[in-house]
Amino acid sequence: MKTDLIPRRTVLKGLGAVMALPWLEAMGLQTGWAAGNTPAKNAAPNRMAFLYVPNGVNMDGWRVGAEGALPSKLPPILAPLANVSKDFSILTGLAADKARSHGDGGGDHARAMSAFLTGAQPRKTDGANIRAGISADQMAASRIGDRTRLASLEIGTEASKLAGGCDSGYSCIYQSNIAWRSATQPMPKEVNPKLIFERLFGAGSDLERQRRDAQRKSVLDAVREDYRELNVRLGVEDQRKLDEYFTAVREMEQRIAKSGTDGQSKLPVGAMAPKGIPESYAEHLRLLADLMVLAFQTDTTRVATFVLANEGSNRSYPFIGVRDGHHSISHHGHDPVKLSKIQDINVFHATQLAYLLERLKSVKEGDGNLLDHSMIVYGSGNGDGDRHNHDDLPILLAGHGCGTIKQGRHIVYSKETPLNNLWVSMLNRMDIRDVQFGDSTGELKKLS
């Protein structure tokens, strides 16, 4: 039988492991926010995540037509999102001015990623004297990060580079890091799902992890005693929810364990595939998406960045019939064959976004779900990959921001509206007020 309310930050501990809990009825969480985008007492927390795709998109396959409600038939790139069309909007007309050269010449890929969340012009250097600006996600992390076990989560499929020159005299740091703690300190992303899992669940010391791996034990075994003590205090519905959560964690462990052996037979004798990184790019993306959902579900963090591929990435996509490098064909010169291949890549990425949004929507929380209590941005710092333009960017905003965002629309803003206005609007909905960010002129209108 359910008794007194359980604190939201209750965790299960044991043998070096720490497991945060999903929302339970026994925590008394509510969904609604008060007027003025201010959280009501005991309201569900708002989350924010920024998903980045490189090299722009085929804009002809992205545009949705006139302003207003999204059409019943979405354009090709957005078609995979049909099942969540009431949960996202397309924002047209936003510009990242500091991704432009402003006299610095080439380097649009470096500037596109580094300026996307910072709103700052990166210093042109291929050495150690880097400088950009604090990013929107890290501004949020610095203000609210003490409310969760992790201030923020930085993930991606391609490692962050911390040295060398990559793009027309710009350091590789710029086009492989989207999150910046300060103007001179990027936040490198983690690409190994196994290491992300261990970070989320505090899976103990290296020795303890190695012992569990050797014995093929789950992190759940470490917290079993705490689980039993908590379970007797819960109602039937909460017991079911906790069981579903434990099942999801165990399935995640099994997927990561399996992904660590993918492709082993194809490697030279004595070589080992990185543990936890799947051979399949699609599975890698889905593992990362599921880990982000777990991080939000357990309130381990409320801030995340997810880079599907580094800016300027020349990854090929043979599994969808595109064997050319992405960056190479992004310089399409209006070649219809190349444009078609770019669109195929864009559709693949949108399919991964759809998976993430549907997963968030499937997790109940209070009288809503995780997607109701999140703001998820998906986009690129380049518009058309051939033009390297930084206006009219492909930007999608999903999630209802705890009831503060009206979705299912195409919203058109005047030309050169700062992308930073969107970041200010999202920060305000995280109850972070009075922020001046880059060239922002205030909140982005028409979201509510």
C-alpha cells in the first residue's frame, strides 16, 4: 500500500552503483506550470536537448509551405515524423549570424557547429588559442545543474577532436564540439554507450565494473536490496512502473553487451572492437537515444546535446544505398542525383529523431509524458550544404515544454531573426531569466 510521499531525488544504491528512479505516483509529481511559464509547486521538470545534424539539408525536401498548421502530408524529409506531427513545429527564418565569415574567409563548417549554441564568432586558429563562447545548454547546466546528479549530458556518434586543423585554418575543435562550458573550454561528447550507461548509473569503480562484467552481472543486482525495501512501500501501479523501468535498464545492458561484440569476427586476430559501440550506425544512434530517454526519465539530468555526426562529416551511408561521403555530395551544384542522395541521408536522420520522440512520448510522467515535459531542438548550423548559408536554417522544435509551447505548426519568422532568440525562449522555460545571449533580441514570439 502506498504511504508517505517519496522524495523525487530518491536513488537506489549498492556495491558502488547508484540508480535514479523514474517518476512514481508516490512522488506526487504534477504536470502543469503556472502562468508566465513559471513552474507550479511540485511540477514536472522541464528538460532541453539539442540534436545536431551536419552539412545542412536538401531544403526542397524540408520546406512545409505556408505558415499555419502542419500539412497532413509532410514533405519527404519530415515524413518519418508523421506519428508525432502534433508534437513538433518547424521554425523558418532563423539565422546564425556568427557562423558567417565576417571577414574570416572560409571555414563555414567550423563556424556552423561552434556558433550554433554559443551565438559567438569562433576565433580563427588551428592552434591552442581557441575561443568561442558559452553554449545555451551549458548556461542551463550552470544554473540548474545542481538539481540533478549530472549537470548535463553530451553524446554523439563521432568523437570530439581536441587538436589539429580541420577547416580553412580553423581548429578541429570547432567542428566537432557543440557544447562549450566557457569561451575556451569545449565539453567533449561521449560516443561509447557503455561508458554513458556507467556514468548515468554510477556503476562503481573500474574494479567493480570489471568484476560485474566478468561475472555477467547486472547493475540491477547491485541495488536489489534497496529495490526490495522501496517496492513494499509502493502501490500496484508504481510497482508495475518500477518493474518496467528495471526491464528497460536490463535490456539496455544486454544491447550494449551485444554491441560490443558486433563485427568481432571481421577484425584481425588479436584486435578488439571498442566495447559498447555498435558496428551499425543506426543501432548506435538508437542506443544513444534510449540512454538520453533514461537520463531524462530518471531526472539524472535535464540538459543534453546529441550530435548525430560532426559538422563536415564525410560518413557514407551504404545501408540506405548512399556510398558517397556526406560532405562530398553536400556540394551538390544542383546535381539532381546528389540532391536525391542528400535527401536520403536527411530522411534517415529524421527517422532517428522520430524514434527518439516516440520513445519520449511513451514514458508516462504525472498526467502527461516525457515529451510533454521536454523541449527538443533538431537542426543544423548550415542551411543548404552547397551554399553554406547560415540563414533560413532547418530548425525543428519538438515537445510541449510543460505546456508552454503550442505544437503542430509551421511558424515563419522575419528574415534574419536570431537563432539565439530560440535559445533565450527555451532558457526562460527552464526558469532561467534575464539572459542576454549572443545577438538575441529577446524571446522568440509565437511559440505559446
